[in-house]
Amino acid sequence: MAKLHIKKDDTVVVLSGVDKGTKGTVIAVSPEEGKVIVSGVHVVSKHTKARRQGEVAQILKTEGAIYASKVQLYCPKCDKGVRSKVQVVDGKKVRVCAKCGAEI
Ligand SMILES: [Zn+2]
């Protein structure tokens, strides 16, 4: 199973596609598929029809999964998507920005 560099609740920036440059919070990760779901990114509409009396037809908007390789961790200090690396600080593994060294 491939290990993703992205975790749930991470803030990421989209690198390519129609949502390029969009910043969002990771809602879910799927290491099996190598995909992530990011809030506000790749929003797809689902049309539902009224099947029973009292129901209304509506359009639901939900986020679709995108490849984790298409997003980078957001570094607040650099104010952009960056590559991250793992550093050991006081015996604990922390993720830091590869550019400025800030913990992210
Ligand atoms: Zn940084």
C-alpha cells in the first residue's frame, strides 16, 4: 500500500487541472487509490429526482476524489504549496516545509 504524504485535515494546494491554485482542507484520504478529497476542490453535482410525493428534485454538490500527486501541502510561511520532508525533533517525527523548515 502506497503511503500518502497527505493526511486528513491537512491544508493543501492543487497543482494542476481546473482547480489549479485552489487551497482547501483534506476531508478524506484513500491510500489504496492514491486519492484525496479536498473541500471545495473538484466539486461535482449530483442531480436527484423527486421519486415520491413530497420529495423535491435537487442538485447536490459533493467533492470528488483527486490524485494525491496533484496536491501539495500548503505552507503558511511560504504562502504556497511546498514539498515537505520529515524531520526528527526531540525523538518525534514532524513534517516540515522543504523550503523554509516550518513545521506543517
Ligand atoms: Zn515554507
